[in-house]
Amino acid sequence: MHLTHLSLADFRSYPRAEVVLGPGVSAFLGPNGQGKTNLVEAVGYLATLASHRVASDAPLVRMGAERAVLRAQVREGERQQLVELELNPGRANRARLNRSTQVRPRDLLGIVRTVLFAPEDLRLVKGDPGERRRFLDELVTARVPRMAGVRAEYERVLKQRNTLLKSAAMARRHGGRGMDLSTLDVWDQHLAGVGAELVAQRLALLEGLRPLADKAYDEVAPGGGPVALEYRGSAGEESAGPVGREGYTALLAEALTRSRPREIERGVTLVGPHRDELLLGLGELPAKGYASHGESWSLALALRLASYELLRDEGPEPILILDDVFAELDARRRHRLAELVASAEQVLVTAAVPEDVPEVLAGARYTVAEGQVSHVEGE
Ligand SMILES: Nc1ncnc2c1ncn2[C@@H]1O[C@H](COP(=O)(O)OP(=O)(O)O)[C@@H](O)[C@H]1O
Ligand SMILES: [Mg+2]
């Protein structure tokens, strides 16, 4: 798939921007702080309903404006679709498909597919477990868009259950009789059921991702692997083997029962996919805390390349977005990455200077300066 048109209103630094795009490579060039990343961030947002840089929508709306609008014309084979998203920080976002129908934002998922590699991805390796859970869940959702609903439901149930646990903890502290905990049983069942669906999808994803990540790592850093992607479920899911959703539901329910006394003490849910960990390893060692800067970069890159291959094998080819990454890579990895991506249907690259974009990535060139995106003719 590829975008043929991107239109922004009051998104980040842009009062307005209209960018006509074609298949193949499009490189956005310009000095730092001019709005290159802002452009590709918008494309990533249309695909994932989240920014790769910030957790909330507020910074995405141009300072002083009330809302931002993102629009993209998407072409997949013969099919053209227009997706539109209105960001209203603090209120519900709104979405439209093909100009007429109002849809839920999450109904847009799956129409624009992207894999984005950016300097922030170093957090995948070096950051908190939450970064790796987000990586998994975004990819799970890209593969199976209805998982967005499951994730939202899990968040809702978790919040309700935590509220209940907090009041139980409070009641206990104040020496009351304790509260009626039968409500908690209902929430346990719910949490286990929804959580199991997410765990099952994460584990299935990892099955597909492992060989691809290993291969990708070997391509960007030969001999440095193998790559280990190890899931540490808070209910011991990975050692139970592929027991399916029912099996994981039972495991989670049991684990919740076991941890309930501690949970009532602490007033928070201690078991479930929101506490699970994805451990990354290189060779015999964990990546976090052991891998060098260069190895961490290679691993992050390998995870993105593997994601790209997985999505491409399973459905419409995703758009590959490389935000300011060539300058960070040494000649070998730069060349390897360029070779791998030169055949992609659409690649959006940002770089401060043209020399940072490898020559094999010939294609359209745009300059980004003072809020203007201009196509460079004759390139
Ligand atoms: N919500 C916003 N409103 C106005 N300007 C913003 C907003 N968010 C970011 N900016 C501006 O956008 C610029 C950064 O753009 P960015 O795309 O990250 O630059 P680069 O070209 O280096 O990738 C900064 O100058 C920042 O002040
Ligand atoms: Mg940038």
C-alpha cells in the first residue's frame, strides 16, 4: 500500500500542509527542528492511533489551536480510500472514512499500515518493560485490528478492578469488616478472559517474529546473535506452552486467586498482561544492561525490519518510515538497510542533509523548511 496524499491542519508545527506522494522512496530533507519528523509522525499516527514520541495527544495539536486534522489518501492495488482523523485533546477524537461515514477512530486501524524506525526505538532495548509491551501490542493490533478493542477493554477492566482493590485496601486499613469481595470474583473472571486473549496474541506474534528477528539481526550485524525474544508472563504463560485462550484464561484466573491477598494489601492488580515482560537477548546475554550502544541500535533495527517482513507476508505491504536513522548507522548497516528497503512499495525517509540518504534510495526529494514542504523538481 502507499499514500498518495497527506494533508495536515494544525498538526504539530503545521498550520496547514499538503503533500503529494508517490510509491517508492520519498526523502524529506531539511535542518533540524523544521518539521520533518512531525510529518512522518502524522503518518504513523494514522496507522496506530498513537505517536511514536509522546503518550498524549495534546502536543500533537499546534500550539494555540483547538484541534488537529490528519487526512491521507491511501492506495492499495486498485483501491483508493480517504482516512480522516480529528484530534481533540481531552475529548473524543473523531474519524471519517471516504468523506461520508463517521466511524470510530479504531475502525481506521488496518487501512494505513506502517512500520516506523526512529531514534526513539533505542528505548525498545534500553527502556522500561512498558516500551516492549507497547511494541508487542502495536504489532498485535497491526496484524489483528480488532485487538484494539480488546486492549481498550482490558484497560477498562483493569482500572475498575484496581479501584475496587483500592477501596478494599482502604477498608482494611481502617479496620472495617472488610468489604464484600464477591464483586471482585466477577472482575477476576473478566480480567482473565480479556487478558488471555491479549497474551495469546502476543505469544502468537512472537512465534512469527523470532525467526525474522534473528535473520534481520544477522543481516545488520553478522555473527552477533542469536536474538532471544523471551516472554515472561506474570502467570507463567510461556512455560505452559501454547494452551490457547482458554488455557491462558485458566492460568490467569488461578494466578489472580493466588495473588489476591497481596493485591488487597497493595490495592493494585499484580498479575496480567500489563505486568508481563518481553526479555530481549543477544547471544547468551540480556540486551538491556549488557548490549553496547551499537548492538542496541542493531537490535532495535532488527525488530523493526522483522515487523516489516511479518506484516508484509501477512497482508497489504506496510509503508516503511525511517526517521532520521541513517546518520546514526555505520556504513555497513546503512548500506544493508538501504538494500533491504529499496524494494519496498513506499518508504518515507527523513534526514538533515542529502548525504545521509544512501544513494541506492533514489526517489522523490522534498525540502522541509519554515513550515513548508516542497517537492524538489527534477529529482
Ligand atoms: N504542538 C506544536 N505546536 C507548534 N509547534 C510545535 C508543536 N510540536 C512541535 N512543534 C515544533 O516542531 C518542531 C520540531 O519538528 P520536528 O518535526 O521534530 O523537526 P525535525 O525536522 O528536526 O524532525 C520544533 O521546532 C517544535 O517547536
Ligand atoms: Mg526529526
